[in-house]
Amino acid sequence: MSIKKKLFMILTVVLIIWLLLTVFFYYQHQIYVESYDIGEYIEFDEFGVFVNNIEKYNYENRGFNYPDFLLELGLPGEFNQIIMNIWYFYSFPYEVDKANPKFDINCEVIVHGEYGTSVDVRDLLEGKLDFQYIDTLSDSIIYLAGTSITASSNQNTIQLTYSKEWNDSLSGGITIVDLVDDKEYEVDFSLPFTRVRYDYFNRRAEHKQDYSSFIISDMLRSYKKGDRSTVESYISTEHIETFSWNILDRYSQFFPEEFIFSYIGQYKENDGVFMMKTGGYIEGESIDELTFYMINDNSKWQIIDISVLN
């Protein structure tokens, strides 16, 4: 056999092994999340709770740290990012446990008043709010495992999650219990869960990208960059044509630093409306506020209007 044929065979074998490894690692990034929209807002004296949705999943994120030697190479930014992306692709980002799925109930707590900086959500909710299985068994309480336990210094919302292992007791749904007013809100899972597949090219976004304050910040950043499609993705479809684009034009350099969220109910012809007052700067000059009016549609915050404090 000639040297050329041997080299060709070696390269062919190497290529086949590389392709097989690539397919193998591609599937290491594949996960499924099932979600069920709730969209229930419950008002208390000191705070309100928006119960967003339930997410069912069967994996744990292993976390990923880029190797130090890549950072120490001092390569140009774009080239360094390409190498890091390749390194991440050929990794094991998740630990999947199909036999023991879990679920999260995702909520936003809106603290009445200016900010919730010193508020601990565990103390705030104790004896006031509970989640239980509709088919109540001996272990019926769903425990708080907050993604954010205290509010940050620039907003009055606290993002938190109630978590538990999924079991057959949940097939009937859950009950949200208002312990103060002795009210119950049943979510009976009468509709099927929405199942979404994520992979390397369609990665699951961090939870912060679902939060009301992130929507505002990212919309304004996108507008500054001229990314109209991203801006419109944050606006309710039926309000895009009537949206106050002139205000965005006027405040295109606005940088929000404070976020005050509240529930107002009805706004113009819309029900279930929330209001986000923002304070910030334009080129160093303090601006009292831009006010954004928002609704939650299928577990997604959507902006319907914007106004300026006179």
C-alpha cells in the first residue's frame, strides 16, 4: 500500500472518530424542560406575589469553568472566544437523572414601598403563603429554595423558586394557599405541559432573563444598538404599531439604575397590568423616571406602553 493511501486511511479514520465524538458531545448538551403557565397574582399588605409558572426538568447544571491556561494565552478577544466555545462544546455540562425529575415554581415577590433591600423573603412569606399538592398526601408541602433570597439595592422585586422532586402526587396539580385571607387558588394541570428541547445551539437562558427588570434593561440596550427585532420581541405584538416609539427616540441614551414594580390592574383597555417605574441617567444627568406598563403572557413579560414623568 502506498504512503498516500495509508495517509488517506489514517485521515479517514481520524475524521470518522472526530465526527462520532462531535455527535456524542452534541447530545451531552441536549436537555428538555416542561413548563406550565400559571400567571396568578396574590396581594398582601406588605407585598404581592406573582406566581409565574412551573418548570419540570431532570438534570442538574454541572457548571463550567474555562481552563486558566486559555485565559493566560492572551489571545485576541474574538479568537479567544472561539476557542472557549469549542472547549465548552466538548464538555459534560449537565448531569441527567431521568428517574428523579424535579420541578420549580417560579415567582416574583413585589415588596411594597421603595426597595426591599433589607427584606429576607423567607421571613416575608412565613405564615402567609404556601403551596400544596391538590391530591394531598403526607408530604404535601412544597419548600422554598429561592434563587434570590433578598432584594438587590436598586429594585423592590425578589426572584424566588419553590422546588421539590416531582412525583405522582403532582399529577393533579397544585394549590396556592393564601394563609392570611384563607383563600386557595387551584392550578389543576388541565392542559398539557409545554415541552422545549435545548441544546448547544439553542441554550436555555438564565432565569434572570425572564425577570421584569431585565426585560426593561435589555430592551433599552437593544434600542441603543439599533436592534429593532430584539426591541419588538419585548413588546406585546398587538401594541407594536401603537407603541410610543417617540419616547424611546427621545430617551435612547437613558440608562436605568432603579426599578420600582407594582400591580395596577387595569390600564387603558388592558387587564392584569403591572407598572415599572425606572430612574436613571442620560449622559450624567439624572432623570426622574420612565414608566413601563407590562403584562405577563404565557410566562413572558411583555411591554404594552411607556410614559414619562412630567
